[in-house]
Amino acid sequence: MKMSETATLSSKFQISIPKAIRTAQHWHAGLTFAFIPKGTGVLLVPVPKREALKGLAKGASTTEYRDRSDRF
């Protein structure tokens, strides 16, 4: 995959992701994305399915959890 892949914003405000990018990232039709503003650009991140998040916080400690009793 080259870093010089580009796309043009259409009059309907749509962008087609170049095939080289889609293939390298294993993206497919119907995938949901989040747009995260970063300075003058935007970070495009696929949103994981709920099943993929199962067990993500396994073993996390709640001892350092701060409650909201100190807020107004």
C-alpha cells in the first residue's frame, strides 16, 4: 500500500476509499466508521462489533475507580 492514495469528495459529499486501502485493512461493505477530528484532518476508525469487545476489561481493577461524590 502506498501512502499517496487519494480520493475526491463528490458533490454528494461522498468519498470512495481506494481499493488498496480497503484490501490492506480488510474493510468490507457495511462496516461502520467513526470520524475523529485531529487538528486539520480526520482520523477514520472502524467501529468494532459488540462481540469483539467481550472480555476486553477482564481482570481490570476497580480499586482506583473515582466516584463522582466530589463534583457539584
